[in-house]
Amino acid sequence: ALRSSGLSLSKIKAIAVTIGPGESQFVDYGFQYAKNFGIKNNIPVYPVNNHEAHLFTARMSQNLTEKNHELKYPFVSVIASN
């Protein structure tokens, strides 16, 4: 993924990794991989809740130049999960 992004490792300032909820074996594997990658490359690793991350991607992906459509706090969201 890093190679295909066109970025170099020196451009990565932090790593966010899901710690749950989810299938524990996959969540654990991803967390361990991210943690080891961060330690090896001296990059801080921040654990995040998967559901909360989905909520906040709405703020990250919006066009902030459109002030009429800016997502402001507090906001309501629905997460459907199996």
C-alpha cells in the first residue's frame, strides 16, 4: 500500500489501527502488525475504535470549503452492524 501510494516511509507521522469491535483474530493480527511496524520504524501507533472511526470519516471526507454543508458537533449518526 505504501508503494502504490507514492509516499515514502519518512512521510508517515503516525499509524492509526483498529482495536475493535470486530473479529478478534483479525483485529489482534492487525494491531500486532501495526504495533511492530511502528516500533521498527519509530512511528507512534494510535489504537482506534472501528465504529468511532466510521463516524469521523464523514468529517474527513467532506469538502470543507462548502460552509453550508459543514458537519458540526453535535451530530447524530446510525451504525448498523451484524
